[in-house]
Amino acid sequence: MSIEAPVALVTGASRGLGQAMSLALASRGWRLGLVARDQQRLEICAEAVRRQGGEAWVFSADLGQPAEAHKLAEQLTARYGQRLDLLVNNAGNMGDERRFEAVNPGFWSALLEANLTSAYLCCWYLLPALKEARGCIVNISSGAAVRTGFLNLAYGVAKAGLDRLTQGLAAELNGTVACVSLSPPVSDTETVRKIYPTQAVTEWAAPPSLTADALLKLLDLGPSRFNGQVVGARELLEQ
């Protein structure tokens, strides 16, 4: 990284894990691009970043749409030039718990678009800036990629595809841009509380700050050390 503060782009930054990771990066002095659909929530996150002394700009977009991902890349270039040190693909949608018979084509397509296509589009459009900075991509995965028991096959398939994207990019880019999947534990977010409205989520789910701390640990240890791997957030913090 250069003498200038590094640049990070965090998708799904308006709440939950994305917001926690954005604030953690701000505490280290990163310049941040915050992306999500909810403009108002993005502005709240950006203000929190600025209170920590960080720099933030916001871009409201549906990243599953190629035109909007392309526009994001143009906005990034206009602000920072062809420079991106870190892309955190966190945007996504868990949907809800439902058996396969209830996973209609619309639900299936929406979850793959939100969790997988959006990450592909960000990687594709932002790769030149990542290469210029010899930066890294961190895809936020999930245990649902490899475990059954959570009744949402579409979400699990999307996250499994995201891990395959990590592995394939790491192999093709051959170290010019490191690519890692970071897998958080089930976390105490608005989304999880909505899925389990009758449960005391705070008693069994991890705080979003755990994943934010794991991201910082990943950066401290060096993403290239984990290039092409799926790394659990808890396991990373124990290293």
C-alpha cells in the first residue's frame, strides 16, 4: 500500500456485518466507499465513520444489476483514480427459512443475484483498480455453503458459489490480487432477528464486531497467506 491511506469498498454497508466492518476499517484510517440499496442507512453509517475520523462516501445501488455495478466502478475511479486496496463483497440477502418445495423460481433467482451475481459483478468491474493497487478481495461467505440444517437451499448454493468464485479467482490471478472467503458465525443482526422473531438471538448469535475483528486480523496477517481459502472468522481470531 502507498503512503496515502488505503481505499476499501464495502458492499452491504448500511447495517449488520457491513456496518461493523466499515467502522473497524475506519478505526485503522482506511478511506471507505460504502455501498447498499438503502441511501438513508448508508448516510448514517458514513456519519459514524466520519465521527471516527475516517473518510467515507456512499453509493446507493442494486449491485445485482450490471449497469449499477458499472456505475459504481466509474464513481470509484472518479474519486480515487484506478486504485482499490480492498473489496469486501458483503452484500446479500438471507431470505427466510423455507423447504425446497417453497423455493419458487423468483425466490431462487433473487437470492443468487443478491449473494453471488452481485459479488461477481463487483469483482469484474473493479478488478482493474484492484490489480493496480495489488489489493485483495474478501468475499463474506457462510457456513450454509457446506452445512445442511438451515432451510434455505438457495442461500446455501449462492454461498457455495461465492466460495468457488474465491478459489477460481485466486488461481487465475496468481497472487496479483489475493482473494479470500471469510465465513462468519451466525451473527446478531436485524436479518437474523427477523428470521427468528421468537428467539433470543443475542443469547446464541455472535456480535457483528467479531467478524469485523476477524477482517482486521486477516489484513494484519496478510490476505495472501490465505489466498484461495475459506477461513472461519472464529478460527482466524484464534491464530
